[in-house]
Amino acid sequence: MFKSALICTDFEDSIDRLARFVPALAAGGLETQVFFHNVALQTEREIPKVDTEAIEAAKQKLAIAANAAPHGKTVNIAVPSGRPSDNILKAARDYDVDVVILGTPTRSLLTEKLFGSTTVGITKQCHVPLLILRPQLVATYREDELTLRCEHLFEYPLIPFDDSQSARYLVDQVKQRAQSCPTIKQVLLCWVIDDSIRKELRGDDPVGHANEVMAPIKAELESTGLAVETEVRQGEPQDAILKAAEIYNVTGIAVSTSGGGLLKKFSSPSLTSALIRSSWHPLLYFPTPKS
């Protein structure tokens, strides 16, 4: 699905383990990999100063990635100093990557505001998709398990679909990438009938309606060579999507929003932010174009 990635780590999130799996990531379609670590500025008497020793130490730690680059593939190491979100966005532009990979721990709604400083700042401005990994899983995978994960990172996404503008946008994004990159092989379209909505508002046959709407979308995706499954579930959307992801053995969940960044106001959680807080599957976030 993607050919180049900016892989961000703070050395506390276990994402730096991926530096030892460059060949597996290349097998998963990444022809260019940029390993990124941001070093904070030192402040002496309130005067910012670049920590050259920390920068050099980070470069040495990530050098294993460059040494493991397969023939014909590119690996770069980027260790800037300053504000993390600004430097991530700059590196994504400078290296012209297709996706930014980063980790975030699970969060409760009450601690969601703590999550915001770097990742939310990125989602509000980033022009390319983000792949958000769960550090706890990356840390606990055995090497052979992580090799398989890297090789199949983008192979089979679940797309929550409800015929909304953002859902159709997700379908278009996946379709475009499937046409240019053969590493995506399969898609699951999952429509959840929210049982909290009054029965009379769901229509006489909500399951039939969902299947009818998804049929041409399925055919559209299949025209690119993808294998496509459709699933209609009933229940609470977040739980239903996570259960479908588990049953169908997907490699990740694709998400987007109607605008305004990945996480909306702290007091108004969206389905996307709920999935970010709770999903152990990788979350592939597609930013919507700025109006």
C-alpha cells in the first residue's frame, strides 16, 4: 500500500525495534525507510542549545537499520532537535514519504488529553496517512512474529463503512493505493447497525440496505484485483468493529474523520478516537484534505 515510510521512535515506545527488521519491512513493500528520533533542546539559563551528544547517540542506535538495507532499498536516519511534531512534519515533507509510522499507548477517555501533544498535533497538519502501532505489542512480539508482522503490515485492512463521506473517502484512498502497490491484497468492509438508534429510524430492513449499498463498493474494489469481504453487524459500533477485526484476522483498521484532526474535543469523543484508545490492531489514519 505504501512505498516509503517515516518511522518515528522516542526509544521508549519500542518502535525502535523496527530498525532490526528493515528487510521484512522492505518485503512488505517499503522501498524507502526513514528512521526518525527527535532530541529535545537543552536549556541552560533559558537559552536553548542543541544536545549534540544525544543526537550522535541516537544516530548510533539507529545505524543498525542502515546497515541492514537490502540491495536496491533506501534507509535514512533523521535525528533533528527541537519540537517533535514540527520536526516529524518537516521530515515527512523533506523525505516525501507515503506514510508516517508511530506508536501510542492505550488511553482512557480521562487521560486522552495527555495523548494530544505530539500525535494530535501531527494529525491536524500531516498531509500523509499515519500508521499508529501499539508499543506494548511491538515490545512483546518475538523476532519471528515481528518479522511476519512487518512483512504483512498493510496487507488486509478493515474499513468501517456506513456510506458516509468519510467512509467513501477511505474506500477511495485504499483503492488508489491498491492500484499502485500490490502489497495490499484484501479488504473487509464492515457496516455496523448501531442498536442505540431507535428501531423506526433504522428502516424496515437495515441489513438488506447495508448489503445493497456495499455491493457496488465491493465490485469497485474487486476491479483493482483485491479480494473483498463484507460484513454487517449489529451492536455498539466500537465493540462490533473490534470484534470483526478479531474474527477476520485483519492486519489493521483504516480510519478517518470528517475534519478537524484525529481526535476532536476532549469532551466529544468520536468513533475514531474511541478506536485509537481501545484497539490493539494497528490504526491506519487517512487525513482528509483541508477545505
